[in-house]
Amino acid sequence: MAGHSDPNYVAENPFEGRGRAMQGNDFPDAAIGFGISFGFFAIMFIIAVIVEVAMR
């Protein structure tokens, strides 16, 4: 085991650099993703309603 008795030991990867993972909060990214997807489906619904009203 590469000289380590700890089963949870993870060797440092030199290609990852010092800041391996984002330290910020995940909420803003999730909120942006939700907003974009909600906006897309809302626009599709609005277009469908406009087409339905126009076909009457």
C-alpha cells in the first residue's frame, strides 16, 4: 500500500494544483441551472399558448 497503513490515504496528484475542489457554495450554481431550465420550459409553454390562440 505504498508505505501507508491508512486505507483512506490519497496521494497528492501534481496535475490538480493546490485548489482541487471548489470551496464555494453549490446553491448559486443550482439556482442558475434551475432558472435556465425553468425559463426554457416557460418560453416553450408561452409559445405553445400563442400558437394555440392564433390557430382559433
